[in-house]
Amino acid sequence: MAKNKPPIPVKIDTPSLDDCIKTIKQALQRQQTYSESLDQTIQMAAGNYYLYLKTLASIQKHAKVMYPVETREGSKAYKLHPDVEFVPTITRALQLSLKSLGLTLDTLALVEDDPLEKLSNKVSDMLNG
């Protein structure tokens, strides 16, 4: 019987902190709620967003979520990878910081890769020039 091979780790490109700031600003501008007075709050939210994306990339990079450890008695036990344990904490911090700006993760996803926005931009470009 063939043994299952673990999945090959995937490299995920995480955007920079500046890219996260830009994404949040774009989301606020789309909602017409951006103000320069929000810059400090935006930077805090971007830091949480960056950490969230880095954590998810780290988890996806590993082939396993659980790894074996040896107990004092010499038996084998399994423990969650530390990044997996950290996800609920960073997710909650991100949700709270985005909520203070009137945003959600869904609104950020729309800014990054919104097919409807791309289509709208193409149509405007065709009509205007």
C-alpha cells in the first residue's frame, strides 16, 4: 500500500505593510469615508491586517497543522502549530480595528480584486478615451 505524501508547501506572497495601508485607504475612499484624521487608526488596522496575512501564509507554508511531540512518559502526543493557536487572537484584533474604521475583511477583499470594479473601470476607459 502506497504511503500518502504530505502536500508540498506553497509560497504565498504577502503584501507589504505599505500595501496594506493603501488597501485600507482605498476601501475607505470607496465608501467615501476617508479622512486624514484617520491615518493613525489606518496604520494600526494595517499592522493587524499585515500580521493576519503573514500568519495565514505561515500556516499554509507548513505541510501539517499538528506536529508530534514526545511526552515525559515517552509516548507520542500531537500539538497544534503555534501559528494556528495565534489565528483567533489576531483575527479578533483585526476585526476590531477594521470595525473602528467601518470596514470588514470582505470590504478589503473587494478592493484588492473586485471583478465588477475592473469591468466598470474598463467600460469607463472605453467611454472616456
